Amino acid sequence: MPMREADAVWEGTLREGQGSMRLGTGAFEGRYSFGSRFEDASGTNPEELIAAAHAGCFSMALASGLTKAGFEPDKVQTHAVVQIDQQDGGFAIDRIRLISRADVPGIDPGTFERIANDAKDSCPVSKALATVPIELEAAVRS
């Protein structure tokens, strides 16, 4: 299996410094700072990248689960929200919320909900983040 890589550089102090993150493939490179991570300044942050990774992973896991169950999804769209809060003198990711909508002809809501919950539990990014509560809100548009 392939290994995935990324690089980050930080220059300066925590509050006044700044950095950049770059995916190993070069598909994304972005600047980040204390302000873009803990306030509303422009730029990206590690939590935003985790959200993107989780949304992408869950969407693929759900499509896989639906296909294995005999349903052919037309579209799976997922929005992920990663919450970081100050705890015990530091910061921690304390919640992730996945909001997913899927176009799946012929599936009933109960079957869809079961497959969606299985996808949440089996997605490799969910497994990597197992110590963080992950909430799922999934709906099908059939």
C-alpha cells in the first residue's frame, strides 16, 4: 500500500510566527498561523485539513458500503466539522461532526442509516481519530 506524506514549516514564536503546510503530491499548499488556527484570520489550519480528510474518507467508505449492499449511489456529499477547544492548559480536538447527504435510488432510510453508521466506524480516518467523539447526521435522497 502507498504511504502518504506531507510537510509543515513553522517560523517564529507561537503567536507571532507563521507556517506553511504542503501535501506530498503538491496538490495543496497553504499558509497557517496562530490566528488562522485559533481565531478567524485567513489561512488554513491542521483541523481544517483533518476535516477534509475525514469528509473524503467517509464519503468513499459510505459509497463502498452502499455498493457492497447492492445499492448504486449517484452522489455522496459530506461536510465535516472539527472542533478544537482549550482543555487542561492546552488545546484538544474534542468533537467531529459529519453531515452527509446521499443520492441513492431504491434504498430505504433504515438500511441507509445502518450502512452510514458502519461507514463511520470503518473509515480509516475515523479509526485514526477513535479517541474523539464522532457524530453522524446522514440522510438519503432517493
